[in-house]
Amino acid sequence: MTSKASKDPSDPRKRSRISEDLVIEGDLESRGIVEFGGVINGNVTADTLVVTQTGQLNGGVQAAHVEIKGQLTGTVHAQNVTINPAATVAADINYDRLSVASGAAVQGNWKSGAPRTQTG
């Protein structure tokens, strides 16, 4: 998954951007796209989650699409998971499609066949 499709002006999903100076203690829920570079200590439910290079997520994720460029510790339930080269992931991941780039630091349990998610 790449972020290109989500920047399409005809895409009806709303994009929420969280800057790198923000820390969230608690759960976050969105029907659209969540892109963050700060810290979230809690669970995230969204259609699409993008953890930027400065982003840190400590908690659970339930989303259709997840792209990790930063750090994620916890659990992931998603149809499509993309882990980019600079990412650091320590998580149990349930997925339908998984892409791990060379250079990514990953550990945890991986299970194909994620349950279908509904975020809308």
C-alpha cells in the first residue's frame, strides 16, 4: 500500500494528520485515514493508518490498511500491512496481505487470514 491513492481528490475518506509534537494517551477512532508522526499510547481503529517515520504507536491497531514507516509495538489486525525499510515493529500481526521491505526491523508473531474489518 502506498499513500498515493489516499491523496486522490475524489477519495471520500477524510485524512487526519497528527504532528510529531503530539502525544495521545488513549484510544483513537476514525472512519478515514489517520497519518501520524507523534506518539499514541492506546488503540487505533481506522480505515487506513499511516505511521510516519517519526511516529510511535504503543497499542493495538484495527484497520483495513496499515503502512508503518516508524515504530509500532502491540497488535495489528489488518487486511493489508506494509512495513517500510526504516520501520521498527514488535507486534503480533494478523493480515491478508503483508509486505516487509528489506531493512525493516521486525519481530513478533505473524498470521495470515486476518478477519475482515469494518470501520465505517
